[in-house]
Amino acid sequence: MKEIFDQLSADCSRLTTKLYSTSFSYGIYFLGKELRQPIHAIYGFVRLADEIVDSFHHYDKKFLLAKFKEDTFEAINLGISLNPILNSFQEVVNQYQIDMELIVLFLRSMEMDLFTQKYTPELYNDYILGSAEVVGLMCLKVFTHGSDVGYEQLKPYAMKLGSAFQKVNFLRDVKADHQTLSRNYFPNVNLAVFCDNQKRKIEEEIETEFAMALTGIKLLPTASRNGVYLSYIYYKKLFAKIKRLSAEKIMTERIRISNTHKVGLMFDSIIRNKLNVI
């Protein structure tokens, strides 16, 4: 009867995605049906780790993350976990042969969030690699159904998309990161005097990465292209909204796209994809 527990695990990952991210939920819905559960599983795993370091302020985060890390590797090795999120994740890791190094790099980035530190350009790149780029690569393993040729061809584009998403998140969350979590990911930037010139340089990096990522999205298999393109469009719109505001403004409020607007973007992306005009 393990099938019932596996279904419960899959449902937990899907519900986690739905509760934490309407934008990614919409994107996953427009993936091919066979891809949805694996991507929910990856998101659920990533979300759980992120919650430990971002939200559990009155608990021993270092202990919790270390335990989560231990439980993750145990689940993958045993092929089962009593934690439904990890049980769902290990199934995907084992089925699609996701490289363990990707998981190690991701968890290492989460560990970086446990400590207040000054980010050098090297640490900044390391953090983005582990927190975002490798997550894109985990998803790419699913999208290419384990094909080494397809994976290697699309790998640099997936990494750029993950990086662009993360940097947009940094700008969107800069107020909370700085004021609530005492974090500043941007190297050589003092957020106490964050200015438009510094913001513009970050935006130029993002623009370049988005352009490269779009090239890769067009090369994705049909089953994954719609959903990934929808997420791309959502982040581009969020980015455009951030660009219109001053550095001072984004330090005082969190920028978001309304759910109504997200639905509009969803239908627009579907039409563009069908017309092959992405």
C-alpha cells in the first residue's frame, strides 16, 4: 500500500507549491501532465529548506537545517522518507538521476543564509549558483527526461534563467532582507545608501541573463515550454515594475504582481506559445 503514501507525498508537495507561490503553481499547471508532480516535488523540497533559514526565527535553525540535510540524503539512499516532502523529492531524484552535487550546492547556499556575512563577488556568484541555478538544473533533468544530450545543450540557459529569477527576487525582497533578516546579497553595495546607479547595474545583469534564457526556452521540449515561458513572462513583468521604481522606493515596499494580472499573463503566454511568437 505504499502507493497511498506516495500519493500523499505528491499531494503535500503540490499543496506546498500552491500555498507558497501562485506564480509557480500557474507555471507548473501549464507543464505537460507527466511533468507536474516531479516539479512540485522539487519546489516542495526547495521551499522547505528556504523556510528553515527564512522563517523559523525562534528555533535552532542551524540544527534544523543540518537535520533536514541528513534526512534528505538518507531519503535518497533508502528510497523512502516518513517526511512526505522528502519522500516525494527522493523519488524524483532517483527516477531522473539528479546529480547529488546539485543538491549539495543547494543546501550549501541555504547554510550561507544562517550567517550574516558580507558578500564578495565570488560569494555572490556561489550563492546564486546554489540557491537558483542548480534548482533550474534539477528541473531541466525532468524536462529532458534524463537525456544527457538535451541536458547539456540546455544547461547554460537554465542556469541563466535561474540566476535572473534569483536576482529579481533579491530586488523584490531587498527591504525585508535588509531590515528583517539583516542580509545584503549584493557585493560592493551599501543598502543603507542604495542608489539608482547601483540598482541599474544589477538590472543590466538581469536583462542580459533574461535574453539568454529566452533562447533556451525556445529550445525546450513542447511539454515543458509553456510552463517555463509563463514563469519567464511573470518574472519579466515583475522586473519591469521594479525597473520603473527608484532604489529608494524599493527599499520601502515589496513589489508584487496581482493574481488578476497573473491570470492575464497566463492567457497571453499561452496564445504567444501557440502562435510561436515567444
